[in-house]
Amino acid sequence: RKEVEQDPGPFNVPEGATVAFNCTYSNSASQSFFWYRQDCRKEPKLLMSVYSSGNEDGRFTAQLNRASQYISLLIRDSKLSDSATYLCVVIESTSGTYKYIFGTGTRLKVLA
Amino acid sequence: DTAVSQTPKYLVTQMGNDKSIKCEQNLGHDTMYWYKQDSKKFLKIMFSYNNKELIINETVPNRFSPKSPDKAHLNLHINSLELGDSAVYFCASSQGLGQDSTDTQYFGPGTRLTVL
């Protein structure tokens, strides 16, 4: 089983739609979680951290479910500019060393 | 005022050659990383350095040798390049080691390496 798994998509949605992605992780001891966004042929950029109680940033809402070991990202009122690949990131700790584990990404296409 | 910069942006070379990629960050971060993103877009950690000290060394062929002359620079030297080394190599930095959720990574623009 991969350490961090995502549905690769693509998710094709019309402008204005609400879309949600999930990401599952295998290490129950993982403590920190993020969503990054990567545009085509560009570097990954932080979208938002994911906090235990869930958090919102404008149209974006992130949730963490520790019991089921998944995090989610909800995008409301999708814009064309939201088209990108969304990467789930989990920080794992092994013997005091912290490692950022990236999912393979979920591709979103917002259609006019 | 680029935060994390890499050179070169594109690198096309023949199999068997030796090449280097350079990375610099002006964020004052203590930790720097090299990632490889293959054709399937999977981003995998290769190395990380904290204050010039190697702390993560994944299962990477020893043809890859990182060097950190100071905490603002992390270079990657690759010997005897192979076809399978073709990928995008990203440098990144973070303030700490990843101990908490505020310790986000900032990525450079990537170096697209093509081995012919």
C-alpha cells in the first residue's frame, strides 16, 4: 500500500461547481498535513495546511479524519484558474527524522 | 527576489556525462531538499540537509552526490547519467525539519533533465 494515496482524476467540473478530493495515508502516527497545488510544468506551491479541527481559506476547506486516516479538500465555486494538480502531503516521523511524503496528485480541470 | 532558485532550468545531455544542478534559497531557512519528479508526476524525496548536515538520504544511486557549501545552497552532482535519470528535479527549503504543521516547504522552479 502506498504511503499517501490520491485518486489521480482528472476531475472535470464546470465553473461554479463544488468539488472534493480525498487523500488517504498509511502511517497513523503522521502529525502534519498539507495541500499543495502544482500547475503544469511549474513547481508545487502550498495551498493550505490541514489542522485537526479543519480549516477554511476562502473557497477552500480542508478536513482531517484521523480515525479513517484521510484528509480532504473541498473547493467551492470553482474557477477556471483552479485547474491544476492538487498534491496531498503528509509528514512522517521515523526515529526522529521527519519526511514529507507527497501523494501522486489529483488533477482538476474546471471547464467554461 | 526569488525565494528558491535553481540553475539550469533545462539540461539536455548524453548518457554517460556528468552534470550538476545548483540551488540557492534566500529565505534564511535551515533545511534544504532535493526531489525527483518522474514522468508519472510522482514527487519523491532524494536528500535533505539541515544546516549543511545530511539528514535524509533515500535509496538513491551513489552516482548522485549532494553538496551543501552553506545552509543557503544545496547542489546536486550526477555522474554517469543514465536514460532513467530523465526527470524534473526540484529543490526545496523549509525553516525547520518538518516537526509541525507550520513548517511548510518552498520549492524552486525545477530543472528539467533530459538524458539522450
